[in-house]
Amino acid sequence: MKKIEIIIRPERLNEVKQALDDLGIHGMNVLSVTGRGAQRGVVHQGRGGESVTVDMLPKIKVEVVVADLAVERVIDAVVAAARTGNIGDGKIFVIPVDEAVRVRTGERGDVAI
């Protein structure tokens, strides 16, 4: 199993959720986060010519746990759904998961996800 952490633009959340749903992945955690990457924020011009740098931008973090065989399909679907072609589109991290347990039934492993 793998945990996939997906950092995306907030306005792409519905497209990513739909792409995951189309793959049969319904369980997910969605968090509002702030961060910065290669784009290193944005500069806004204020009144009087003053510039203000906002270096921590709002992002959405989607977390899913999937079977090993589904990882590439998930990555491909998320990239297609989240990509705008502009800097700041996001990142995907794949992390090993040793075990999953469904609390209600005690099921373990892939059947628990």
C-alpha cells in the first residue's frame, strides 16, 4: 500500500476529486494548507508603489491510501486533472504504508482501504 499526498491549487480540487472518484477511490482526506515551492510566492503592488510579497500561498492537500497496483493510475489521473501548465500546479508524494486497519471491522491490509 501507498499513501499519496497531493498538493494542488484550491481551484483544481473538484477536478481532482472527480478523477479519483472515476478510479473508484472514494476515501480521502482534504486539508487546506499554506506553503511555497518553486514559485516562491507572489508580489502584489500596493497603493503608492509599495510592493507586498506573499510567500505562503493557499493550497489544498489531498491524502489517499491505495493498493500498490493503483499508484501509477492515480498519479496519471491527478496530473491530468490538476495541471494548468503554470508554475504552482503542485506536487505528488508517494509514501509506503506498512499497514491499514479498519476500526469498525478489524479488517487489515488492502481490504481496509
